[in-house]
Amino acid sequence: MKRSEINKYIREFREALDAISFKVPPFCHIKAEDWKDLGHEYDEIRDRMLGWDVTDFGSGDFFKVGLQLVCMRNGEFGNPNTKTYAEKIMMVRDGQVTPMHFHWNKMEDIINRGGADLLVKVYMADENEGLSDKDVPVTMDGVTKMYPAGSIVRVKPGESITMQRYLYHSFWADGGVAIVGEVSMCNDDANDNRFYEPCGRFSDIEEDEAPEYLLCNEYPAAK
């Protein structure tokens, strides 16, 4: 991805959040050039990979396969001295697919905060971490129903869907932009994403202009 594209997509994300009066934490407003002067008091942000995240999953086509989000809070999985939870806000564009994946450790609720409907395709993983043909138990806002493998579940604004461990899921917005929240156990992008088809979690970036804001995997070490 080009840095100019990332800058543009973050500006669009900020505008979309402003439109629904959703406020992001103060560290999301720190300009890229200011991070080099910040000390260890910001280590939780660095270590937990909080902040802006824009990825095309290595697809080369952000609008076809991609996602942008802000991780607002996060702990370290297995460390009881940190937060035991995480929270994100995401911007999902019309037809823009987040690839099929599950988590070994994390359970999460995906919440449609507003805008377009969110479509979620679901499978359970089989014993070899493939796609099972068994029915899928899907819980939405406390109500559990069985769906055939490969079903597409519609999540309307205000609704949520629970992703249990080993539940493969892929999602995209239908007919516009969806602002989507996530509340979960600790998030570990390095070790807890099992993509059905291998892909890159973070994009290679062509530096065609200076960054306006750093992505969550770009922070320099403390001064």
C-alpha cells in the first residue's frame, strides 16, 4: 500500500467516526513526527499495539480485501498483571472482505455500531483446522441459533455476534460503510490469528509521502 493511501483512509475513518460522534483516545491524535520525542510513559501504547491500523492483508487491493481499525485498549494474553480485555473500533467498507480466520485463544463480540449492515460468513473449524461441514452455533445478543456451515449472518446496526474460539469468520459491509466495534479478550495479532488461506496481517508500505499518523506496528522505541 502507498503511504498516501493510508493517510487518506485514516482521514476518511476519522470523518466517519466524527459523523457518529465517536471519540477515539488521545494517543490517536499524536502526529507521526511527535512519537520520536515520547518516553516510556507511552510504552503500553507501543507494547499493546494500540492506535491506527490499515491493512490490505497483502492482497494489493484494499477495497476488495482490507480493513481499517483502531485498537483502543488491550492487555497481554496470559499476563494477569495487564488488562484481560481489548476493544476496537473498525470501519468496514461496502463489499470489503476481512479474510476467513479464527482465534485459538480470543473470544470476541463483533458489534455493528451504525451505518450499513454487516455480513458475516461462518464455519466451525474441523480437527485439522479446515472448514467443517457441521452446523454452526451462532450467538447474537444472548440468543443462540444453529446455522448451516457457510451461512452468511446479517448483523444490523445495534446487533452483535459472538465469535467463539475455532469459529471461522469472514465479514464485509452490505450497501455502504459499517462502523463496527469489537470487545474481546486480549488481542494478539502475532500469535492468535489462524487465517484459512495464508495472508499478511500487516501491509508493506511504499513511502510516497510522509505519514500523518503512525500505524500501531510503527512506533519508535521510547526516547
